Amino acid sequence: MSIQKIPHFTSEDEERAFWATHDTADYFDYAKAQPTLMPNLRPTLKTVSLRLPEALVQSLQVLAHKKDVPYQSLMKILLSEGIERELSLHGESSAKS
């Protein structure tokens, strides 16, 4: 099998659509693949809105202050830990980045 040349993409959406319908094995020689590190790779973030009781937000802010972290960061940590705990109870794992 010959390796095909990857086309030039004008946007990430165009590239996403391409890879959704094409097999990477046609474009990469996996026998020549080498491990690599990507230390600056960041997960894609999505903004969400939550309606929370004021008392809950205040408690979160107090706890965050005690831990010397921003309360939104603490909220993400607590949410992530809770999800991991729930998934492990059901024998599942998350796709953590």
C-alpha cells in the first residue's frame, strides 16, 4: 500500500470532516512512528452556565480561599473527582486529558 499525501486544510472544521471519512492508515506509515511528547497541548474547553444556590457558591469560595486556589478551579477539581469516583463505582473510566 502506498502512503497518500495529506491534503492542505483551510480550517479545523474542514480537517475534522476529512478525518471523519478517511482512514489515517492511508496517510501515515505506522511502522515508522516514534513516540513523542506534547507538553504544551491543552484540552479543549467548553464554557457552561450553571445556576447554583448562592450559599453553595459562597461555601465554595470560602473553601477555595482556604486552599489558596481560584474557586472556579476548585469547582473543576471537585467535579472531576466526583465524576471519577462515580465512574469507578460502575467499573468505568473517563477519557481524561
